[in-house]
Amino acid sequence: MLLLISGVSGVGKSTARLRLRERLGDRFESHELCTLGPVPDVPTVAWRQQQAEVAVRRALELEAEGRHVLLAGDPVPAGEVLAAPSADRIDVAVCLLDVDEPSLHARLDGRADPPEWRHRHLAFADWLRRHATDPTHLPDVVTTDAWPEMVWDRWVGRSDLVDVWSMTVLDTSHRDPGDVADRLADWCQAALDGGVPVFRRGWHLA
């Protein structure tokens, strides 16, 4: 399985990934995009999507060993992983880490994030919330300047998938990093046990 922890910058993805390595053990191989291959001087949307395919292929390699890939640390939307060329060959679970606006401001201020970028983070956080429940919501956010190999027709324009399009959302606004990591460790196990939404192979054919 490939398990994706998604979310806007500042929501706690990277911190969660580092803490989860200790909690999950050898059954899970933990990655963010920079650990999957060279990073260009100027990362692009197309590069991010290519790396999503690299993550999927790594998950396929580990499947024979009964192991899994946890992808966390970058703002990779669910739709990008699900449209990766090889993603129809493996189960994918998605957890969106969300955060309220005051908490996001505070976290980005603590990272000295440039104020002129703030509106982008807020807009993307709102889009991710909508994307978590509605595959028809503004797909051009991720399909513009995309990697040509992406298989967008699995979900773009598919209003028939609204009942199938399901993922876990965890609000981290008032949770400390240890609590978030504990909850995500439980989510990972629940994904393997079938206790949370999972995009099973062939989900897009529903």
C-alpha cells in the first residue's frame, strides 16, 4: 500500500513523518519527494507529479515483501498520486492534515514564511479541504503545467465518483506533534486493516 499524508505547508507533515519512523518500524518505508531522487533547482508541478509516480513504483516494489510506503512532507494532493501512471496497480490511503486559519498563520509566522505568500497557502488549504470530498472541485489547480504522463481521466470530471472519493481528515490545529504522530500511526494500521477509507485497485472503474 501507498499511504499519503497530505496537507498545506505548515500543517505538520514533515514532523509527523520523522516521528512516525520510530512508531511504525520496518513495515513502512518513509519518504518525502526529496528522498526519492534528485531535486531540481526550481521544483515544478510536473516534477512533483513525476516524483509521485516514483513513490508509487517504490510501493509496488515493496509490496512483494509485505511492506508499505509512507509519503509525507510535501504538499502532494491526493489527486496527483491517484493520477500517477502506475497508481491503478496498488491500494492508496490518504490522510489530509488540516489546520484552522489562525493556527496556520501562527505556524507560518514561526517559520518566518514570507507574508506575500500567505494568501497562496490559505487558498491551497481551502482547495485541499474541498478536494478531500469532491473530485470535481477546480481540478485545474493540479492539472495545469502537469507532467504529460499523468492519467487525469481516472478522476477529473468524474461526478460519478463523489460517493467513492473518500479519505481521512485530521485537524491538527490544537494538537501537539506527538499526539498527531500517535493518531497517524493508528491511521496507518487502520488503513492496513481496512478500518479507514482506502482507494482500492480499480476504484476509478466504479
